[in-house]
Amino acid sequence: MGEPNGISNGPSRPSPSVPPPPPSPPTTLIQPSKKHHKRKAFRVFRHVFRTLPIIQPHCSFPTLPGGRLPDHHGNNNKVCGTLFGFRKGRVSLSIQENPRTLPTFVVELGMQTSVLQKEMSAGLVRLALECEKRPEKDKTKLMEEPLWSFFCNGKKNGYGMKREATDADLHVMELLKAVSMGVGVLPSVDPEVEGPDNEMAYLRAHFDRVVGSKDSETLYMLSPDGNNGPELSIFFVRL
């Protein structure tokens, strides 16, 4: 007699399981040094920091006579900065002591990578991250602020959110470890995304880090030839 309703009493076959994703390769980036950067005040910057902008949608940024920023390459307070992001994703900023160290600061900015690329192709770009001042007794350091209002060339572009470096961030920094300065594209960063949307665009450069006070810091991009003013400046301000 046949089995009722076609039900078999034989052993059931296990459903195929999806293999787990391969583990991320261990990073070879090293811890940054424990040295404390000397926060020297330079006479030539006093005017700049006294006139740091109150960031509004139509703000204007301070400049020096002739439209150039001074040559401040001798302060030995350089960092490695990387702007990176997928074509249709938001751009992130990573700051490292040098390309071989783990990031000391990562913030996701409220701007798509493609939009920032257009801004940079048009010329000088000034990014500003603004947050509110804290009470005097609050010892939170400027670069430890979790949330910022974000502006590009005086126009508000949402917010910047500080985060711990993710595995994806570390993977990008690992791929760029041999790059000290340059602009390019990293293909096939995310295997789950196909086509040109999977291309990770990046800009990496050395920056002079200038501390105006406990409430203001600025990163000035260094040009390779050292003759022209920086094309990119990044302001961190508590107002």
C-alpha cells in the first residue's frame, strides 16, 4: 500500500546551509605612538584662529593677504588624513599618525562621495565640523566629540558622526598602507556589491595639524611641491 499523501518515512535530508563568510584577515597596522604632540602657538596663525568662522550656511572662511595660507611645514606636527567612500555612499575621514598605524580618529560625514568629488574638482575645498562648547569643568577633548554639524565650503551638509574604526575601515587602511599621498579607486572592496558602485574612492594626503585652542583645530593639506597653498582644509570647532 502506498504511503498516505505521499509522505515518506525515510530519513529527511538536511537543508543546505550557507557557509559562513571568511574571517577578515588580521591587520598589520600598528598602534600609534604615545608621544604627545607639542601644541606650539605660531604668531602667523593668531589672526586666523581669532577669526575662525561662526559656521553658518553662508559663512566665509578666514584668509591671509594674497589668498594664501602661510608656509607652516616646520612644526613637525603632521598627520595622515584619508577621505574615502563608495560612489553612492557617504564619505568618511580617517586620521592616522602615519599610513602604517591604526586610525586615531574616524568620522562619517553627511555627504556622498560623488558630491565631494565634484566640490574638489571645482577648486579649493574647506570642510568644517562644528559642535557646541562644553562647560569649563567638562574635560572632553575636542576630537572626542561624538556628533558634529558638517559644512562644506560654508554650506551645511548634515552631520558628522565619530565612530570606532570598523573592520571595513581597517581593510581600506590596510590596502592603502603603502600610499602616503594620492587620489584613486580601490576596486572590489565589498564582495556583496557589484559593478562601479563597489569602487571605493579615496584621497590621501599629509596634513599639518594646527591647534588654536582646546576648542579649535585645523588640518591643512600639504601640497607635494610645498609651494602652493593647501587645496583642502578641515576645521574642527566648538562654538
